[in-house]
Amino acid sequence: MNWRLIISLSLLGIIFGIASVFGFTSGREWLAWLCIGIFSAWRFSRRSREELFLHGFYLGILTGFFSSIIQALFVSTYLANNPRMVEALNALPQGLHPAAIVLIMGPIIGTVSGVVFGVLAVIIGKVMHRNL
């Protein structure tokens, strides 16, 4: 397991978190996560032939974690720049602070992203290593 690579790529979660706080990803979150996933899968497959799925899975969890921490720290700016998130939060039962909801959802979204990143890493790894 290449933890150095996983941790360095997980810093993309901080960049994503900052971009989302300022509304740059509003409505295009899936595209940003897909780009992160494809880039990371390519990097994993260049550095390793083993445990590609786990590399992607752990990366997804860490990026979700880092992204949600940034969003929670700057929750008022995040909500001001993401009206769709405000609508989603209004649909939930009252009583939880928006930052708590963001912190709860981050690892959940990160886990789903991790599965997607892992599958992408396996697919890209098979394609890249088939040509060697």
C-alpha cells in the first residue's frame, strides 16, 4: 500500500473543499469528483499494480473527510455560495447545526467516492498494464 501517494492525492480533497466553499463546484460536484478519481486512478496504476481498489477506496474516504472539514469550518460562506445545499438542509429535520450535517455527510460521500475511485483504479490499471 502506497500511503504516501494516497495522502498526497487526498490533499485534492482540501482543494475541492475550498473550491466548494466559494461556490466554484456548485452543480458540478460530480464532475470534479470524477476528474479527481480518474487522475488518481491513473497515478495509482503508474505507481502500483497491487491493491488498486484499496488505494482508490482509501483515497475517497480521505478526500471526503478533508473536504467536509473545510466545508464545516467555513459553513456560513459555504451555505452563502451554495443555495442548493441550503435547500437540502431545509428539507432535513431541524435541530442539527449545518456544520454537523456536513461533517456527517463527508465520510459517507467519501466512502461512495472511494468505491468509484477504486473501480476506476482497477479499470485504468488493467488498461495500462495490458499494454506492457
